[in-house]
Amino acid sequence: MLLLNISMLSGYDISFMEQLSFWVSAILISGLVSLFGRHSRPLGLWGIGIALFLIFFTGVIFFLGWMIVPFP
């Protein structure tokens, strides 16, 4: 989360941002797979929650940045 916040707010290129869709899809797939196990179900819910948070956070930061400078 720290790398994501730094890269989105400061504009520095960190390798995490280049592969954001890969990481979110990997988190979603592993979260969905872990929902089938009875003992790993809470971890799967946490993983899906983190992936949804990343998607929401990216959208909110994009929208706020677009409100400040709509046409770069």
C-alpha cells in the first residue's frame, strides 16, 4: 500500500504501478480460490477486499487528479 500511495500521489514511477492490473487480478483469483476452503475463507475475503480497495482507490485518485488538471 505504501508503494501504491507514493507512486500515485508523487508521480514517481515505481514498478508496482506498471503491473497494477496483474497484481489486482492475481489477488482476485487467489481470493476466489481460497473461498472454497473452510479454513482459508477469511483470508480469501481479505484478499478480495484488498483488491476491491485497490480498484476503488485508483479510481478515486484518478478522478481527483482529473478534477485538478482535466486536460494535461
